Amino acid sequence: MKKFNLPKKMRAVVTYGPGDYRLEELPVPSPKAGEVLIKVDHAGVCASDAKCFYGAKHFWGDETRDGYCQPPITAGHEFAGLVVALGDGAEEKHGVRVGDMVVAEQIIPCGRCRYCITGRYWMCLLHDIFGFRQSVPGSWAEFMILPAASRIYKLPDGMSGREAAVIEPLACSIHAVQRAEIQLGDVVVVAGAGTLGLGMLAAAKLRGPSLLISIDPREYRLRAAEKMGADLVLNPRKEDVVSKVRELTGGCGCDVYIDATGYADSVLPGLLMLRKLGTFVEYGVFAEPATIDWTIIGDMKELNIHGAHLAPYTFPLAIDYIHRGVIDVSNIVTHELPLEKYPEALKMVHEAKESIKVLLRP
Ligand SMILES: [Zn+2]
Ligand SMILES: [Zn+2]
């Protein structure tokens, strides 16, 4: 077995509060029974990381509820890394060895709650996700522990870091597409052409839609959407997207609308451009609540409203699609920055002026 000489200290970006993240020196953790220590190769900056940094209520709470984030905690839930040490029994438990490149799912299921024991671990009551919850420090660090309950996958030989970086978001996109229950020949609209929206386009394409439409206000993202398989791209700043979709569908509307924007403004247009009995999938963390007239959902259209969260059982599929080139992810990673430039990376993701997926390299 390979041996790595590990340093005593490592750099890590620690979340203290909205706008208050600090680059700190922390001890390199050592793996306990069933745990895996990885050297982080790269860590993705998710839109949710930017929302957390910029103070979204979901993470920090308000009068009505507690926030999801538990500071102080090392940030980051997207990553791939090299296995450098294994706790007792970890090799057998996870099927990985020192020297393997691995990824792990964002959530660490408790294994005991009603959801976990019925196989719906992604809804785990405890809901520990790397980088947000106190017990599971994240990937914006040189080293990171994958706890015994982690869902770990070894990467195929020859997969590049840039490909590996897209596994987590693509797995999420695949789940959203599964929730959309797309039928052959459906007209499908994906709102938002960031990392998740682009993955959804590629996955939706595999379901054989008759027309696959991408909506995004940023032209550079629409160009990426075309590369990911969109038949048509629409810019809501330039045209009335609801009328356009109705016009393209003989006045009926689209069969499926998947929202990957995370913006409240995209909910109503989606409900309006869907046909009656259509399906709306919501995959986003909203910075602000969406206020809409629910009459559209019941009385007017009898819509199916499907939430989608995380990436249950879809990591192996995402790895396979990327590895075999079924989905080409080469256009998704646009920037790589050293770990200490995390403020710049967060700003880049927040502003979305030219970036799609931004990576940090510890
Ligand atoms: Zn994410
Ligand atoms: Zn659970």
C-alpha cells in the first residue's frame, strides 16, 4: 500500500457568518474507524456557497426558522480528492485504497431516521451536508475527512480533475431530470444555464424531447446551453419567453419546466408557459421567497409540482456518462483559482458575468 507523509497543519476556509469567511491554519485530521482522509484535488464553488456567503435566509435563518449553516465550519461540498489515509476497516467498507481518486456525495446520511431506513437517505432528517454542518467540515481545505457513513465512489482511471469536478452537479441535474418524468417527444424548458441547468439540458436530451429550450438572461450561458444540446435558447431580457413558448407549442405550452435558476422571478413564467397537466420541477435554493397565485396550479392547469434535492443514487450514472463521453462536460469548468482566492471565486459565482463552474485548488 502507498504511504503518504502528511503535514501537521493545513489551510482551510472557515465560515463564521454571512460575508465572514476566514483562511485559517487547522490541524490535518486523522481518520478514525471507517473514515477516509483525502487530499483535496479541487473544490467546486456552488451557487449555494455564494448564496450562503451573501447571507441567504435559508442558511442563516430569520424570525421564523433557524438557518441551515452551523458556523464555524470549513466550507465546501463539491470535490474530488486523493485517498491518503484510511481508518480501521475503511478500505473494506468503502472499497477504496490509498492512492485512489474519489468523490463523495454531499450528504452524510445518519442511517437511523425514517428516511434513511427506507432508502430515502437524501432526505435524511439530520441532513448533514459537507461544509455547512458542524460535524462535517468541507472541501475548501487541503485535507478532508470522509466520515464512515459517507457515500464514496472511486473514479475511473484517466478521468481528469475538470471532469471529476462536474460529477456532483451533474448527478444533481440527473436527479432533477428524473423528477421531471420526461416522455419521448416532450417540449422541455430548462430555466437557468449555470452548471446545474447545463447538466439538466444534457440529461434531458437523453430522454428524446422534440424541443429542448434553455432560458437565461446571460448570452454567454446561452452559448454554453447550445453546446450542451439545447435546440433553442431564449433570453428573457430580449423577448417575452412565455408567449414565445406558447407560440412554439400551438398555444398549449411546454410539457415540462425545470427551474434551475434559484430566482423567485422564474417561478411565475414557468407556471404560465406550462401546458395544462404539465410538470414543474424546482431545483434551487432561493435567496428570496416567490409569491405566486396558486390558482394556476390547481383550478387552471392541474399541474404536477415536483421538488428535487441533491443527487440520490445518481453519482454512478454521472460518473459513467462523463467517463464514456455520453455527456460532454468540457465546457462547464471556466475558472480555477488557488484556495486563498476564495473571495474572488465567490464574487465571480455571485455575479455570473463570465463564469460557469469555478474551482478552488487547495
Ligand atoms: Zn452544490
Ligand atoms: Zn437519516
